[in-house]
Amino acid sequence: MFAAILLFAAVVGVLLFIAGRFGGKRDRVVAYLYLAPVVLMLSVGLLYPGVRTIYESFFNAAGDAFIGIDNYKTIFTDSEQLVVLRNTAFWVLLTPFAATGVGMLYAILVDKAKGEAFAKALIFLPMSISFVAASVIWKFMYEYRPDQGNVKQIGLVNQIIVWLGGKPVQLLIDSPLNTFLLIAVMIWIQAGFAMTVLSAAIKAIPDDIIEAARLDGVGPWGMFRFVTLPAIRPAVIVVITTIAIGTLKVFDIVQTMTGGRFNTSVIANEFYSQSFRSANQGLGAALAVVLFVLVIPIVVYNIRQLRRSEA
Amino acid sequence: MTTATPLTTTPPVAVDKKESAASKAKKKLTSPWASLVAIIIAVLWTLPTFGLLISSFRPERAIKTSGWWTWFSDPTFTLDNYRSVFDPDAINLADFFLNSIVITLPAVIIPLCLASLAAYAFAWMKFPGKNFLFIAIFALQIVPIQVTLIPLLTLYVDMGIANTFWTLWLSHSAFALPLAIYILHNFIKEVPSSLIEAARMDGAGHVAIFFRVLLPLLTPALAAFGIFQFLWVWNDLLVSLTFAGSPEISPLTVQLSNLSGTRGTAWHLLSAGAFVSIIVPVTVFLLLQRYFVRGLLAGSVKG
């Protein structure tokens, strides 16, 4: 570990030393020196593998015969893969809006309230723990015990169902309910992010606008509708798109909670199963490319919105 | 912003006209319903973690036969679960904990060093192809990690570094660079150019400017991204599962995920294991959340 850190510190040191010899007279040489390691790492670590994966997505399972767009055909026609696509759609349509909604509501409710910092930390804390740990936490919430006289529920959700007079449910096995329960975990993690960004945006609204609206007799709902929401609109878009991108790539939650079984798989998880478990490299690569293609429009929209809000 | 400052219970003494108008309006807004909703959300967001935390201190039999909420009427306390997950002959979390640290530190420091050089070049130097390069690096943020994994794995095998920490250090560093350069560039750009000009007038070269002028100003940004990257690497599962196949180099997340799959009902081990993996990121988060939030805001909304 220390060897690696020292090695990279040495690389930076050598670069700085060489740069120092030029004494700031020749920007061009120094700039290229500064950028060289970054460009090298990005080319080898992101650019080349990305291109390579696109290429491999046109090959068969073993990666030795060109099969054209067959892998993509499989993704869009095979019944199992269609479930994967359907689940991914559920995830991307539900998570960003639900997490942003909860985050925004909470940010407004605790704004300027007593103990705001503490109240915010409660919601924000799940963001700092791993998706794996979050999955363990929620698996315990969803835990199921068969409905027999002396067996007690140990998962809170099923216990609440029992308290309400219902029968315990195999929450993580029943499809499509299980997919929505996994999505709830992602919402739980991401709401803190939404709240933090939106809270900052809300606090940035100039006081005189709020004051003027108040003098005009605008009520709490009107305040939200006509003052707060328009003012934080750019931030809301950034939050929704950021969470949407994160949701598309979500792998850990599905992997840890169900392993993609019981019809819960999503593209990011299916990619892993196909590439490393089913040894179907071609299909795995194609799934990764589909993921990539789905991310692009969200990012482009995001950047355009950012530009417009800056203009 | 979100600093965990202790709550003051004494009301402000000097209440001027403006404040009273504001507090009046606030009273109108903070109806009991609003507080109730806020409390419900707070409870929903805290209860799952709290339940597992309580469980991690309950005896194995108790966890498996009764809900954690019964603990309030029948409190029992044991450290056995934590002892079991650290048992060197079984779960052995101590080794995985160490692996997590060994993986995370270089994976934070390497991209920080390289990205600050690049961000400096982009912010304060003139060279041909600057805009194109900057946009290209920014655009690389949209490449999902999934797209890179299999070719990288092949590459690491060919280079003979498969199943070493190098695969994780290099991958995490490469994946972090686009965002790191973007965030640091945003911060460096805000440094007044007169400061740089003045240093240049005094005959300082790029190296001197970087270390004496920029580095002190940049510390909050470096901290912000450092925490960001720390949490990301510490919490990662996908990259580790792909490259760190053998237990000698697997981090905590991999072992916890394995446990969850193979011993899905061993709640005494899972709950303790989860909290061992949570301790470090939550501590880092609580101590440095101000910087973390800054990084978050710089990365998502500008300004």
C-alpha cells in the first residue's frame, strides 16, 4: 500500500521537478506534463475498455465468433431479459421521483426548524453506508417467518402486517412486490442526497422574494408552488437525473438481497450474472452497452439544463 | 450548513421587528401536521438501522426467536456476535477490514494527486487542445463502470497483476479521475487570478504557485473530494467482486455480501458484520460532513 502511494507521489514529484525547470515560461510543455498521467490512465482505464466492450457485444458467449446484433435481439425479445428490462424501468421511473419527493418534503419541513442539523443527519446518514450494509439492514426488516402458532416474526415489516391482523408474507420472493421492496431501499439511501442539495437550493432563495410573497398573503402551499419550486427547479432536475443515473447502475442491492432471483434482476445485475456466472461474455457486454446508451440521454439533458440555468 | 452543532434551548434574547415577522410566518407554516410528517420520515429513515444495531448486541437465540423490539421489555446484552465475526478461524472480519483500508487509502490519494495537477493545468494554463481535452474528460463521467470491467480484467491478467491490490488501486483511480478533475477545476477556477498573477510577478514558477498559493486554498476541495472517493471505494462491491476474487485481497463489502448469500439467516453474524463495515464510513462522514456536503454540492449543482 505504502509502496503504491510512494510510487505515485514519486511520479508527481518527477513531473513537478521537470515542470519547475521550465520556470513557468512554457505553459504548453508543463501543461502536457501535468496531464500526461491522467490521459494515460483514462485511456487505458476507461476509453479502451469501453470501446472494447462495444466491439465484444457483437460476439458470441465465448467471444470467438461474430454474431452481429443477436445479443441485442436477445435482450429485447427473450422473456427473461424482458423482465430485466421491465424491472429496470420500474427502478428508474420510481426511485428518482420518490427519493427527490421525500428529500424535498423533508428539506422544506425541517428548514429553519429547531435541531435542523440533527434532523438532517438522520436522513443523510444512510448515504454514507454501503449498499451492501443497507441491503442487510433491509433484508432484516423484510425477514419472513412461517405463519405457525409459536413462531414469532423477527422482521419488523411482517410483524406490523401481523399486528394489523394480516398473514406474514414472503416479501422478497413474491414478484413483482419484491422489486418494489428493493426499490424502497434505494429510495431510503438516496433521499438524503436529494435533501442535502435541495436544502442548499432552498436556503439560497433570496429573503426579499419570500418576504414580498408573504406580504402579498401567499399561504404555505402557494409559497411552495409559486416561490420555492420555480426557484429550485434547476437543482431538482440535477437531483432527479443524478439519482436516475445512479439507479440505472445499481447492482449491489439486487446482488445482496436476492441475487437477481425471483424476477428481481436489473440490467446492471444481469450484466454481472451473464458475464461472470453464466460465462456469456457477449450478452454481458451487450447489456453493459445498453446501460451506457440509457445513461447518455439523461446526462445530455442534465448538461443542457445546467447550461440553460447558467445563461 | 449541516454541521452537527449542539442545539441551543434558550431563545434569542434580542428580538427585533424583522425576526418576529419571520417567526410569526414560521409558526403559521409549522403546523402540527407538518411536524408529524417530518417525525414520521425521520423515524422511517432511522428505525431500520436502529433495529439491526440492537440486534447485533442480542444473543443469537434471542435474535432468531423474537423481534428486536422485544428488547425494550426484556433487555439482554452480549458482545458474542462481534466476537464471532472477528474469529480468525471463521468469518475473520479483521483481515477483510485491513484489506478495505489497504484498498481505500491509495485509491483516494492517487487520483487526488493526479487530478489536482490536471485541474491546475486546465484552470491556469494555455495550451492547444485544452477545451477538447477538458470536455473529453468530463464526458468520460458517463461511461458506466460495467462497460469497462471485462476488458480491464483481461488486461490485468495479461499484465500479470491480476489478483493483486494493483487492480483495485488502478481501477478505482481511473474511475475517479473525471469527477475529481471536474470538482477540483471548479474550485481552482474560483481562486482570484490576481493572486496567481501576483505570484507570477514575484517570479514564482508553476510548481511554486501550485504548492504555495493554490494548495492551501484548495485544501477544502481536496478534503471534499477525498471523502467522496473514500466513501465510494470503501462501500464499493462491483469493482471488488470483479477484480478481488480471492479472500486475501477482498474488502469488507465482499465478505458481508458473501455472508448475506450463504448465511442469509445468520442474523447474529450479519448484524454485527454490517456494523463493523459501517463504523469507518459513518465516523468519517460525521467528522467531516461539512466538506462532504460541499463536495456533493460542487459535483451536482454549480455554485
